[in-house]
Amino acid sequence: HGSGDEVGKLVETFNEMLAELDDAYRSLDRSNQQLRQFLADCSHELRAPLARIRSTVDVLGRLDEPAEHDDAAFRSQALADVAADTDRMARMVRQLLILARADAGATIDLRPIALADVIGTACRQAARMANGVKLLPPATEPLTGVMVRGDADHLEQALLILLDNAFKYTPPPGEVRVATQRDGTHARIDVTDTGLGIPPEDRDKIFERFFRGRNATAATGTGLGLAIASWIASQHGGTVELHGTQGEGSCFTLRLPIATVSGSPHTFGHAG
Ligand code: ADP
């Protein structure tokens, strides 16, 4: 039957993804305590949604055919739950693979790119997440002609993590503002929101893998976003930092070294 096939396919996809994750770690030194902890955390985090999917699939499999009216309603709710769990797992496994590859020494290929274009693309994508919260896009003039040595997809991903968080942790009617500036040899992108803010005791921990703040339990998330954004920034010779105050929203800053500024006699670092 159609829905059963779909669920079966989803579970199969996950098993493949988990196998890839497992492979990534098998190739590493298994005695490394930090990696073992990471792998233990991964399986812990993945087990709950996988168990829910498993039991829902079992229940769906026992429903009589043809479906009663009540069964149809139950079936569609059950499938919606499975879809939500699988989306969450798919996201988590994709994020875990990025971190697993980073641990295995993966690097990002860097080439000269126009930073304003990357920010424009990320903001256009982020506008779709803005559910009742206003997105104030940046004035890109400060970055006109600014080239960084980077990878557009990865930089977009890092910005989308910051933007996604800003929207997730800002209840409507709030604001998310993106601002850009040149800061000597670096380009600076600030993502500022008017949301929940981050309590002082959590500030040291938010970049850790799997850390989720107490303010975050209502929103869906994995606790991996900021760890990935930091890795991407560091691959570009840059940083992601928090400047925020509790109850007054948060401000995250992505800083990247400028490679060249076209139309300007000043150049920094390698032109590429
Ligand atoms: P996730 O958002 O999936 O939980 P992240 O690694 O992206 O994971 O963020 C870690 C934690 O940092 C979040 O759980 C949340 O507590 C806090 N956080 C991140 N961004 C914001 C923000 N803009 N406003 C408030 N809290 C935030």
C-alpha cells in the first residue's frame, strides 16, 4: 500500500544515512574519548524519533484495509507525525555528517567570491522563514566590491543557521536585522534579533554540540547549528561570536577576512 511503502522508504533512507555516519567514524581512531562521546550523543539523539517512527509504522501496518473513516484520520495524523520526525532526523543526520567530516579533517575549497551576493541569497531564503517576524535586510554598500576567499554554499549555510535561530527564538511581532560593515581587514555581518535572548550562564555553552538552552525547548532544533556555523567560519579564517543581552534579543556576528576590494587600491591577504 502507498503510505506503507513511503514509510518503508523513509526508514530505509535513514538506515543508509546512519550507515554512512557510522563509516565516517569507523575510519577514525576509536579510542578518542571526545569522538566516542560524540557518537554516543548522536545515537542517543537519533534513537527517540526512530523509535517513534518504528512504533507508528507498526500501528499503521495493523490497520485494516480498506480504511474506516476514523482510521483515515488517524492514518493521516500518524503519517504527519512520521514526516515531522523524519524531517528532524534527516536534518540531524545531515548536520552530523558535516561535523563528522570536519572531525575527519575535511576542508572547504576556497575561491574568491563577492560577499554581498552570498548575503543577498541567504536573506532571500531566510525571508521564507519569517513567520510574523520582520526581516530587515542589510544595506550592502559597506561590502560593495568586497571579495572573500570562500565557498558560497557553506557561507550561505552559516548565515542561514544564524538567521534560522534568530527567527526560531523570536516570537512575533519581532524583528531580525542583518547589518554589514567593514572592520579594517575584516567584513562583519551582524544578525540581531529582538527575541528571547540568551541567559549569561548559557553563553559559554551555545557553541557546543547538542547544547540546547532552556529557552529553546519549545522550538525544534538539534543543538548542532552553531557548532557547524563556527566550523564554517573557522575554515574561512573567520569567527562567529555572540554579543547579546538577556531579554533584549541576541546578536551574532560573523567576521571574515577580506581578500580584495575591487575598484580599490587596498588589498588584504591573498587575492586568490
Ligand atoms: P538549536 O537552535 O538547534 O537548538 P544551535 O546550536 O543553533 O542549536 O543553538 C544552540 C542554542 O543556543 C539554542 O538551543 C538556543 O538555546 C541558543 N540560541 C541560538 N541562537 C539563539 C537566538 N538567536 N536567540 C536565543 N537563543 C539562541
